Amino acid sequence: MMSVSGRGSALLRSSHRVCTQCARSATPRIIAARPSPAFQLAARRCYAAEAAAAAPSQPPPSTPPPVTTTTTTTTARPATAGDPSAYRIKSGVILTRPPLLTRDQTPFESAFYLYQKRLNERLTAPFRRPFYYKQDTALDLDFGIKLRERHGVPAKDIGRYNPRGRLGWNDELLVGSTTSDPAYVVDRLLADAEVRVSEDGEPIAPEERVPVEAPLQRRTAADETGDVRRLDRAMDRTLYLVVRREVEGGEAVWEFPAGQVPTEETLHKTARRVLEETAGVNMNTWFVGRVPVAHHMIKPVVAEDGASVVQRGEKIFFIKGRILAGQADLAGNKHGFTDFQWLTQEELEAVLPEKYFRSVRGMMDPR
């Protein structure tokens, strides 16, 4: 019986004989494992038919094919409406400017807010004048004049109302009352902010008082002139960037910036590239995400026999973005856009084609 050491020696001699035979044989060829061109083509994402047609074709095999007795010929079939090649894949961007101001208050909201102020005036501790103003100083004298004008009401914007009096719980507002109107409240606050007493403690005549600068109006010059290319309009609404494209027949179509997706790009990269090529680089923009928020499809035009496509359709995927600063500039754009506008949702409905607007209205903000 062979021992363990003898068995190991036999294995070593066997492996040595194999290595000697390999050394005496011809040098073996080293073939690297490379994926076939067909596999490389399948691994690529072809969004459009042009990209698939531009892909490299499979090279002929190194060895001749076997000889067969029969020959099979394949005829290219025209694309139909159901084929993926009948559509062009596009990516667009819905660039928005969010609201910069809160919306206008309704009459009910204004009355409710006034009621909350009067309720707070009634429930809080009484206003201690000596705690805030030193007696007989200019500020104390100024506060005394304004307190008499408000008929003893410490609050500046709740109207003629005495929470400590006999009718203190009568908080109802009559229909058409201007006490709760935001414009009336602003006027009251501006009038109360004027200084009535000089530093020497002498009352200032009304014609010598320095008026307090009023806050800016909610409507800007762009709102008054109807300039839809400016971003400082409709400050309490969301604005959307649309561009005009000339079509055959001398007509113009308004739409969101969009362009065709090549094979090597994703949807959000194409949307960003199209935005820069369309509106320039003088905008600070931020894309909300990489997932499309809307989709619009234009069906292809099929021949009368239904076997071929006369005009290819389009599938457009929209990415949502925000503008933070800057302005659009169409000078030298590569997509043939001639004009742009910043429009609200109601204005978009009047400008965009009906089917186009129905495809994107689901992603629009309520205001």
C-alpha cells in the first residue's frame, strides 16, 4: 500500500510531466474574451431610430459560412404605427418661477384675521405704558397723541374697539366694512408710524411731519403694461416659460423647450442641454428631479394602405425645473425658437394647443 508521502510524490511527478509536455508543444494562442458587436449593440439604449441606424454593424466572421443547399432572402418591411421606430423620443423642460408673494385675502379671511387680533387684544394682559415709555419723554408724548387718536385702543390695526368697555364682546363686522380691508390696515399702520413729537418734546405740525415710505404695490409695472416677457409680474402666481416655434405654412406654435434625445444621453441631461441651447446660460436654474412629470404624444401619419409611416410621431417627456435668477435669451439658439413668454396657467390654456395643454396640466400648481 502506497504511503501518503509516496502518493504526494506521484502527484508531483504527474504534474511535472504535464508541464514538460506543454513546454515541448507549440506556443498556445491566447484569445481574449471580448463581447461580440451584436452584444454591444444590444447593450446600448437606442431612444430613436436614427441612433440605432448609426450603430456599427456586425463584422463578417473570420471563417466562411457553411454551404447550404437553400437560400433565404429577407425583405425590409416598412415601419408601421405600432413600431417603436415610428416615434421620435424627445425631452423637454417645464421651467417655472414660483410665487413670490402670498395670494390676496378673501373678505372672509380678512374678517377672520381681524377677529383674531381683537380676541388677542381682549385676552392678553393690559398694556403697561410706563413699562415701555419713560414718563414725559418724546416717545411717551408721541404715544399719548396716537393713543387718543385711536380712542384708547393700544393696538394699531384693530379699528375703533375697546376690549375693556361695555361693548367689548361685540366683534361682529358689518357687510362692506373697511376695517378688515388689508389696504385700510396698511394705511392705518403708516399713519400711526409718523412721528408726532420732536426730540425736544414739541408737537410737530401736520404739514411738517415726515411721511413713512409705503411698501411696494403687489402689482408691478409689468402687470400694468402687460409685459409677458418679464419675471416681475403676477407675483402671487406661478409662471411657466414657453417658446414660439415656426411651422410650415407660416404659422407659429407655442410650446415648452424640447429636443430630440440621442442614444448617449438620459432624459434629464437632454432637458438641461436643450434649455441651455434654447434660453442661454444666463439663468440660474434647478431641476426638481430626474423623473418626467408629464408626457405628450403625437401619433405618426400612416399611409392609406396602413403598411408604412409617412411622417413619424413624437413622444415628449417633460422634466420640471425652477428658475432662481437671470432671464431667458433666445439669441443664437439652435432650435429655431423666435420668441418666449412667462405665462400663468390660465394664459397657457389660451396659448398652447388643446391636446398639448391637457397633457401637461396635471403637473401645474394650483396657483
